[in-house]
Amino acid sequence: MKRAINGNDLLSIGYKPGTILGLAIKTASKLKDLPFNEATALLKKVKDYPENFLDDEIMEPLAAAMIEAANAPADEVIELRNKMIAYTQYGEKYIEEGATKQMDIAMKLPVAVAGALMPDAHQGYGLPIGGVLATHNAIIPYGVGVDIGCRMALTIFDIPDNHFYGNEAYYKRELIAHTKFGAGHGFHGREKADHSVIDNPDFNANPLLKQLKDKAYSQLGSSGGGNHFVEWGIIEFEQKDEFLNINKGKYLALLSHSGSRGFGATIAGYYTKLAKEICKLPQEAANLAYLDMNSSEGQEYWLAMNLAGDYASACHEVIHDKLSKAVGATILAKVENHHNFAWKELYQGQEVIVHRKGATPAGKGIMGIIPGSMTAPGFLVRGKGVETAINSAAHGAGRQMSRSKAIKSISKDEMRKVLQDHNVMLIGAGLDEAPMAYKDINMVMNAQQELVDIIAKFSPKIVRMADDGSRED
């Protein structure tokens, strides 16, 4: 008979006594179909990366409780609009009902101006992932998200694809040597990266940012968990791109996806709690609490969000610099774009705050990277600047299966086979990141042909993600 998970088991993997522990025990009882070790590992992953489980039907209550301490008070509630503002959905038939319901609520906010849902959209926390929301003079911390400034970064080298094949062991070794993944993981002493972002005077703007500076410094150049990755791949240009000045051909490229680590997550939690204390919304909209941009709190968050974005960019720069030096190649081009952020932009002649939670900026001529899964291609794109999409596009394939469902329904043998079939080498990761848990990236791209032009296709070859017990040698 399989042993049930108890409080001592949860304490041993890092849970603390209190309400969260009780909720974790209750959640554990819903995992009775999983072997003890797998259920324990999943609960530890929730503890380490709660932001990755906010769209999970089983784990969401536990994850939400871990990143939020208080709900909005019931009195002095700000009323929503009776009728929502109309918005456009791209790839509507592929978008789950939970995401559209969340977007419908967002479009009833009194500060809402315009919105759009991208074809990779799925239910999130507050604003759906894949949701774009323009507001008037207001910033929504959970409209930005937990992993502030999460981004894609691509470096294209002058190494032809045929040099990669036959030298995979070399590239794998360098990838392991120059990356670090996982919750709480960072660098110490001489390992710490040198980057000007740590000298940014905004770290001294308030006590919270001062307090977080040392942690940010130690994690500079590292990556988080969940769907964050650093990978080698082959990028193919079917014709010369004049803007990047890259000729037709196949080249080695490095692609990374991660954000602002514990620094950004702490900022998100702090200012969401503050927003809920100030902006009391009805229960169904409570996670969309906003801060007035004319208030000191709104200005504080804006500064902190931008600093977290700069920090996330610096993390990618450190990773790409290390690996570029390691392989000693000439860089042909670098492209970077971010999501989980807010921008001041013009919409129909007025300045608005555009929140892109899991959506790629796609203004006219703007370059971006839209990845698939660990076995599916990603795409280098150029935006067309479509106003009904609020100059946005999808940020990836998007999940079609929650993390807990993926772990329950996908076997290690199935995942191993799909990796072999696509000739992809994987370091780390768990079943929750299996390719089958994601939507078809080609379907997503077809649904947004009017939003972006495809410039090149990137095929993953060696993928590194947060360790789930896999050997790294």
C-alpha cells in the first residue's frame, strides 16, 4: 500500500509550519495516483516555483497562497463597468475558456482602454497569460506578472550547422559549464558576474530594493525553473535578411528564456499586496488591483519594474557573453525581446500603459523571438504593428496541459522517445515541461500571420533546463 504524504515529509522538503503546510497536506491528498517520490518532488517544485503553478487546476490554491499574504478588503469596493470593452482574440478556437473569462473581467476595469488575446493564451493569475491590456494612467502588478521582464535572447554565430554535428559533446560541456538553474541558486565569491546593472542607483531608491540587491547580485547570470531554458540550436534563413545582414543559410545559435529571478518575484508579491490594500476590487477582479501612476506607490512600482527588467536583460547578457567567449565565434546578430512587462505607448492618439503578460511586442519593424517547445521550432519574427492586437504577438506555443496533468499523463519513456525522434539532447527538466504539454507552435504562428512576418526558423538541439535529478555529465 502506497504511503500517504504527511506533514513531516513536507517539512523535510522545506515547507514551514503554519497555514501553508496545512494547505500543502490537503493538496498532497489529491496526488494519491502518483508514486510517493513523484508526488513529493512535485510538491517541492511548487514550493520552489509557485509562479509556475498559478494556472494548474490542482496546485493553484497552494501556489497562490504561497505568493500572496492577503486578499483585498471587502469594504469600499471599486465597481467594475457593467459592460466590458470589446477586444480581439487571435486563434480564438484554440484559447481555453478560463483565459477568455479572465480577459472579460479585465476589460470591465474602470481604467481599461483596450485589450487583446494572443493565440497561445491560457489561464493565468489576474491577467491571463497571452493577455494584452492597455490602461489609462494605471499599472497592474499582476497584469505584468510574477517573473517581471522575462525575456527571450538570441545570439547567431558565424558557425555553420555542419560544424555543430559531430561536436555535440563539446557544446553540451560548455552549456553545462556556463549556466546555472533552479530556485535559490546563484553564484558566490569569484563566481559572481560583473555587470553594470548592479551599480544602478535605483537599487537605493527604497528599502525593499536595497534589501534585495545582494540576492540579485548573487543570482546575476543564472536562470530559474519551470519553462526557462538555455539551448543550442540551428537557425535557418531561407533568404538573406537585409536588416540583420545575414545571408541565406543555416547557422549555430544560442537561445535563452528566463527573467528577473527572485528579485522580480519579490517585487511582484510586495506591490500586488500593496495594490490590493489600496485598490479594493470585487472578488472576481481582486488580482487585477492597480496603482495610480500619479501616486507614489505607482511610481515606486514603475521604477522597480524597470529595474527588474534591466536586471533580467543583464542575466541574459552574462550567459550569452560567457558562451560566446567559450566557443570563440564571431557574432552575426543578437535579438532580444521581453514580456511580463508594461510599456508607455500611444493608442489611438492617447498615452496608455500597455501590459503584456506573456505576449511579445510586435510594433512595426520590431524584431522578436517566439519559441516552441524543447522539440518544436522557434521563430525569429518582425512585427507588423497591428493596432487591434495592440502591437503584440504570442510569446510561445502556450500550454495546453497543466503541469500536474502532464506529470500524471506523460511517461518518461514517451518523453524520451519524442526527444529521440527530434534528435534533441535534454539536460534537466521534468515531465511537466514535456513537448506534449504545449500547443502546436505552427498552429499558433498560423493564427497570427497578420501580426508578424517570419524571418528565420530556429530548431533546438541541446536544451538545458532546471534539474529534476537528471545527471549532468
